[in-house]
Amino acid sequence: MKPDAEVLDEVVITGMTKVDKRLFTGAADRLTAADVKLDGLADISRGLEGRSAGVSVQNVSGTFGTAPKIRVRGATSIYGNSKPLWVVDGVIMDDVVEVSADQLSSGDAVTLISSAIAGLNADDIESFQILKDGSATSIYGARAMAGVIVVTTKRGKVGTSKLSYTGEFTMRMKPSYREFNLMNSQDQMGIYQEMRDKGWLNFASVYRASNSGVYGKMFQLNNWYDKTNGQFGLAHTPEAQNEYLREAEMRNTDWFDMLFSNSIMMNHSVSYAMGNEKSTSYVSVSAMNDPGWMIKNKVQRYTANLNNSYNILKNLSLNVIANASYRKQEAPGTLGQSMDAVRGEVTRGFDINPYSYALNTSRTLDANTYYMRNYSDFNIFNELNTNNISLDVVDLKFQGEMRWKILPKLEVSALGALKYSSTSQEHKIRENSNQALAYRAMGDATIINSNSWLYKNPDDPYALPVTILPKGGFYNTTQYKMLSYDFRAAVSWNDVFKDTHIVNVYGGMEANAQDRSSNNFDGWGMQYDNGEIPFFDYLAFKKMREGNSDYYSLSNTKKRNVAFFGTATYSYKGRYTLTGTGRYEGSNRLGKSRSARWLPTWNIAGAWNMHEEEFFKDLEPALSHFTLKASYSLTADVGPSNVSNSLVIIQSYTPWRPSAGVAESGLKIEDLENSDLTYEKKHELNIGLDMGFLDNRINVEAAWYKRDNYDLIGITTTQGVEGQTQRYANVASMKSHGFEASLSTRNIETKDFKWSTDFIFGYSKTEVTDFKSRSTVFSLIAGVGFAREGYPSRGLFSIPFEGLDEDGFPTFMFGDKKITKKNYGSLNFQESENVDFLKYEGPSDPTITGSFGNIFTYKNFRLNVFITYSAGNKVRLDPAFKSSYSDLDATQKDFKNRWRLPGDEMYTDIPVIASSFENKQYGNLNYGYNAYNYSTARIAKGDFIRLKEVSLSYDFPRSLLKGTAISNASVKLQATNLFLLYADSKLNGQDPEFFRSGGVSAPVPKQFTLTLRLGF
């Protein structure tokens, strides 16, 4: 066998071992960081999109710190994450807080710390190795059922001494209303006029309304009297009112232009690499400054990295790695997303997300004027200045690995790692913010009786609602901490007998521990403008006590894993290879019975390198190489992060009492002990083919796989004998299969010009074959859908829309019942017994993903055109229809086709704007319009083709740099995420990847990056 240095490009790095590619029997892709990196995107995980067949990367949110939704060969669990394991320099990267795949699109503040590698500087990465099948991942056993992404960082090299600088300067484009299906102010005023005609926008309905815009402001001005000049804010004349409304009609406020910025984001990285025969060293620091694409969205990140290797003795080496990163981030203040399964809607209180605001807010409004929201003054710019979140994130990792070559063919190694992560989140809601003002909005008796944010003493039946926040605002903090340890000891033996028999053996043990803690505190009455001292009212605590809620909390969890593993490979002359891997491990999260807590996982695989056969010479150069390989494996996962039933879970709590004066603490059984709860498991069969033609100018890789997932953890209904009617159990199973192919060609190669092409295709289909849990209607129609037996792990369903009735109201089939405006109240979004009437639309995860890339090189110029595509899934159109609207709302251009006159139901499916009288006549109209938002009328294909990257780079010739301290220099201009070449026309500007959920979410922007690289 060749030494590692000679076959580096042919080595597969699994994170624990390095395997000669000739002897590797699994499915894996090696990607260099230079090929993956998208300049201007600090989180390098987003660059994996379209780079590896079978790997799906969905940018459900583009906000920094939010992880993309990554799937390696599809979903592997129903309630679990199904996300791949990240391994950096042989050490598993754990998340400080475990965010599920469904939560990634929620827009909640916790998603800002969902990426395990957000603190990793992309310029420090050498390569990625994506391990897909059981043969590749089995060494990680019950932590790698969803695949493994191995990251190798840069090291110093012997005989070098080099200082490098990389500077990235990124400008992001502001969104434009031309890209969206929204009405301008002229059309919007036409909608408002119809609303006024239908009894909505008159003085009585908007003067004291919770939310009001142009009309509400007009009536306020009509009633505001200026004693200094003896005049009203706006004259009580039709002429004055018409002039005021005419100004609004012609206003066309461009919220995107005001709420977004073209400011330059900069990322600077400096590294120094050197080495000699005794030691090598790589040191780097980086600083990223993002002033914000959206206003009040800022990020500053600093990283430092040290990677030193020492040859202590001829046969003894030590590798020491230290990583540190610090991030300071600002985001708009947000509350958590809530799902109202009774009314059938997803809501977020006090949402001020700039992207959502620009798409939801009428363009008739004046950007400098305060309007009404939650019975209080509201202006988006004031709110963004007075209601925001700040994060301080620290990530530290220290690791060391000792390797001792006892004999030339026998080596022992020991690796230890310590990781610490800390996140401090502050949510400051200042006293003049709308959220704080809403708690003391008491303009008159009408508002007092209607404002739900006021408090009414339940002990006094005659009490009037009062404020529990007479002064100040809120100061809410949340802290997350994680301290984890990793230790691995291993021995490897590699030998070749008679230049014929190749034997590699590797085995050892590892132990992992994670200690997580979190705490939160909600402070009332903080006076930011008065010395930052609190002014709290005892009634606030009384209300919290009566509502059985806490103003602070603590949580601690401990996870422990121990494993023993071994792998052996035998190869005959590099032609025929057989590999076997076994691992036995245990976790404290699962049942205490030995069969549940401890699990053996294994893999057996083989490969045939036909190009090593004697007869292959007759096929050259037409056929350059040919490898056929197959594997069968059992891997596993511990299941959803919130499931732990090794012992009965007893929690302290505060029982609800009708009066605050009789409160007490108690203990309750949160979950019963479940000694048989065990790992989720997966059997996988993989068959792969690797071929090269014409001296490897054409390379083809293909793989087919079949998976059977069983013992999946879910919620099952019991008879309640032990006091529980529902509990977690291994009650589900799922099967999947797929096909992957990649084609790489070197089309033209001359002295000055080169052209290469890469085409990547991946297909994956999953089906839940056994599922005992009951899914509700709302869980199946909202968000990304949910699981049902016979459908994908995330199937999206819709309520059957039956057209509009004679008055323009939507009708539906709900089971065997026809739903009309007269019985909207019978819509039961919580129905779980009979859901067969729902129409299955398709999976919410794409079944087809891939890319098409071309690289053209002429002398020192390099042009890269990279296109990604995705297909096979369905997406829900953003909810746009309500039973009642306000003059704050923006409406879509689809409203031009709304029902207006009897007979229109024959030509349109856009429902009528319901009148004030109709809302009173027909109760629960909001149920019907919410059902319409989740009906078959509001679905689109998620297929898209995106121009992901176009870049042009130039390497300065060395002759030009001669005589300077610069050894190499290059400049690159890159355009990222430019536009969609294809998407369903029904989307009308809605990004098929992005979930517009408000909060801290934002799409990945169109951007241009100038990159300068210098070497000294």
C-alpha cells in the first residue's frame, strides 16, 4: 500500500479513520472547501446544496445562525430530527440546544443557535466527507442513522511558511415589490372602499379598533382638537377627508426600500501555516461584520483556530487543536410562534419581522406616522428600535490526540476533547414600544373592556380591567449552556502479506457526555429611560400565579453514551474487498433493561475493483476504472431529543388554584418509566457503481439503496391502566428507497482553455408503513404536514375545497359533511379519528434534488456557473384570506379576481370580502376562511430551478508579483442566489424553500461578493 501522503486524494476520511479509496466499500462523497464555499455566506453548511447526490439542503430560513434543513437520503425518523451528524476533526459537534427540523422554519429566536457549525470559519476548512450509507456511517453506530458530515480543517505542511489573507465584501440586494403578487396603494384603496361600503371602515368600527391604519388615523385627526390654534387635526368635511384618502392612494410606500439595506458585509480572515520535520502549525483568526440586510439585524463574529502537530518521537505524535468563536447578534424582538388548532391558524403576537411586515402591511401607510395596533400607537421603525433581541454566543473546543506506533504496522491512539458553548439572550421591550404600551392601553371604557392585555381581578366580580404594567417595559433573558466531553481510545493494525493480502483492523471504545442547562427570566416594569430600574406591580405576579405561569425557570439535562467498536477489512490484491464493522453502545436516555439501553449495530460490505483485474487492460483507455460495491447494515438513533424514559420522570410543579393566596408546590409524574423503550433502527442495503471513461475524462458514480426503518418512537394511545392514556413507544416503521447519480466530465482541455461539467441527481422516496399515533387535521394541513400510514414522513394534506357558494363564501367537504357559511363552526381542526377525507397533496420534502455546474478556465480566468434544482414536493401558499381585514393589511393582486356579484362563483375561487353584517349573521366565519387557507385551492408545486452561483475569478500571474512580498493573489466576483429559472406560477414570488413565519426568519438574499485572496 502507498503511504498516506501519496494517496491523499484517494483517501476517504470517516472522522475516525482514513481508508484507501480502493478499499472503501461505502457510499461517500469528498468535497473540497473551495468547491463548496459560497463567498458571502458565513455558514458553510449552506454551500452543500447541490454538491452531493442524495443530499438535500433546504434554506428554510437564511438568518445567520439558523441551520438549513439537511437530509442525507431522506428522513429517517418521524418525531426525531433526521439530521446528519457533524464531525469536525474527529470530534462530534453537539448543539447547545436541540432544535427539531420542523422548528427550523418557525422563526422563533431559538433557531438563531440551531447551527452546530455557525462558529466555524469557512476559510479554515480543508474538505468535507459526506458519509451516506451504513457501511460509511456504521462506525458511529446509534448516532449516525441520518448520515455523517465529516469536516477536516486545515493544517500546516512540512517545508512551508505561508501567511494568507482572505477578504470578502458582500452587498445584498433589497427585495422589490415587482417580485411579489401584492397590490399597490391605488388598488389597495379600492379594496378599502369596498370594505367601507360593507360596514367596516366607518367611524364606529375603526376609531376604537384594536388595529387601524389610514381610515383610523383619519378619524383620529377628525377628533383631535388643537387648543393652540382652535382647529382640528383634519377638518370635518368630505373634501378634507377625500384629500387625505387621495394622498394615501398615491403614496405607494416602499417598505422594502426603507426596511432593508445594501450595506456591505465584510469577512476578514488571516492565517499562518508552517511546518518542519518536527512540527507543523496552522493559526488563524477571522472577523465578520454584518451591519444587517434588514434593519436591526446585525452580526459580529470573531473566530480563532490553532492546529498544531508534533512529532515527539519517530513513532510518537501529538495533535492539538483549539477553536474559539464569539458572536454578537441583534434581531427584531419576537415571541414564540403559536398554533391555534381550534381556529385553524398559526399566529405570532407582536410580530415585527421586517420581511413579513413589508409583505403584510398596506402601502397606503405613511412611514413616519403612528397608526394603531393592539389599541396602542405603532410605527415599525420605532418598534424595531424599542423591541429587539441581542445574543452573545461563545463556542470553545479543545482537543488533543496522541498516536503511538508501537510497531511499524500497529498503532494505538487516544483522543480527548472538551467543548463548551454558552448563549446569552436578552429581549429588551422598552417602555415606549407597542408591546409595552398595549399592556396599559386604557383610552376609554370601550378599549378598557376590549383590551385582552389588561387584568381583571377574578376575586372581585365587580372589578374593572386594570393595567399590570403601569410603567416601564419588559426585560426577558434566556441562557443556554453546554459542557461536553469526548474520549476515544483505539488501536489499528495494517498489514500486507506477500503483496497480495491486505488486512486492516481498527477497534476501540469511546465515551461521550453532554451537560446542558438553561434558564430564563421575565422581568416586568423595567424603566429603560429612567435609570434602568424596575417598577413592578404586584398584580402582575398575582396574574401569573392565577395563570399558573412562572417568571423564571431552570432546566438541567445530562446525557451519557458509551460505545465499543471495531472494523476489519480484507482485500485480495485490491481487487476484492470485504469489510465488517460492529459497534456495541449504550445511552442513559433509553429504557433501563439491557436489551433496550444497549444495542449492537453492524455492517457487512464488499467491493470489486475491476480495474485491478488483468483483463481490464484490454478495455483501456475507453474504460478507465470500474468499481462495484454493496453493503448491508444496521444503524440506529436514540430518537427524539425530548424522549427519556429510563426512569419514571417526576417533576415539581405549581398546581393551579383559583386564587393566588392559596398557591402551593407539588410533585407530579410527568412520564412513567418505560424499561422497554429502545433505539430507533434502520436496515439499509446499498449497491454502488463507480466508472471512469477515456482516461477518467468522464466519471460516473451511481448508487441504489433501500432502507427499512423500524422501532421508530412515537406516541401511542393506551388503556390508561397506569394513569397514562398516551405514552412514547417504539410503535412506527418506515421504508424508503432512492437512486443517486453524478456525472463529471472534462469536456475540453487545452493549454489555455478548460471546460468541465458536473451533473448531480438524487431521488429519494419514503413511506410510513406502520404508525399507531393519531394525527390531527391541523397537524396534517399546516406547516410541513405530518405523518400518516401509507404516506411520507412529512406528507402535506389539504381540506377539499368545493368552490364558492352563491354569496362568494368558500365551501368544503369535511368528512361526509358539506361545510358552508352556515355551519363553519362545525369545522374541527382537532379531529384525529377520521382524517381520510383530506386530500393528499404530496411530500413537503423534495424527492428529487441535484445540480448542474460548468466551470470554464481560460489562462488565469475562471468562470463558474452553478444551477441547483429540486422537485417532487408541495408547498402551502402563504395564508392571505381572512373573514375580516383592517386598513393596515396588504392584500394580494388575486383580490382583483374576488367574488363580487352572484354568478362570479362560476369563474373564480377567490372568496368574497365578507361584510360586517355577514360576520355577525354567520358565526365563526374566521373558521371558514382559515380552512380556505389550508384547502386544495392554496397549494403549489415546490419544484424549482435556481441560478445559485455565477462567479468570475482571476489569479494574478506570478511574474506580475515578482519582486513583491506577495506570493500569490486572486480576485473573485460572485453573484449568489440570483433568481429562479423555474418555479410554479402559483407561487407569485413566494420562495419555494423559505417559510415566511415572521419572528427572526428571512430568506437567503440575492447578493454580490468581491473576494480578495493574498498569500505571502
